[in-house]
Amino acid sequence: MLSIRKGGTFMLNRILVGLAGTEYTTPAIQHAIALASTNDAEVTGVTVIDEQRLTRVGPVPVGGGAYAKDLAEDRMRKAAERSALAGQQFVDACPSE
């Protein structure tokens, strides 16, 4: 949320940072916390897992159903692990109150 103070200066009240579990997660967290510190703002981290996309494996040949199921489960497991790690990284990086 962006507010305009009297006199025309901008102030951030709330910052939402995506926790994707990629190489960009750490810099995004650091930048969000720095902005929040400067503006006395609240930071919220969010992560989303697109289950439908991850479990879609495409056409499966006859007899390949078990492998497709294993692939979908493996994708979901890895996504959940990345999400949990990114969430913990966010919690660890946030200053204590």
C-alpha cells in the first residue's frame, strides 16, 4: 500500500514479497526488509504452489501411469520443500520485535 504524506512525499505502509524459493528469493527478502525498515512498513511474505500445473504430466503411454503419478508427486514434494525453505528464510531474516 502506498500513501502520500502531506507535502507530496511517498510512504510505504505494507510490502508483499513473493517467496518463490529461487535464487531471487534472498535478494527480494533483503530488499523488502530494507524498504520496510526505511518506511516503518509491515512486510508480508507469500508463497503459492500451482498444484494443477505441477501435477499435469502430459500424455502418458500405455503402462506409464505409475511413472506419471510418481513424477507428479515428486514435483509437488519439491515445490513444498522449496516453499517451506523460503518461508523459513523469510522468518529468519525478519527482525524480532
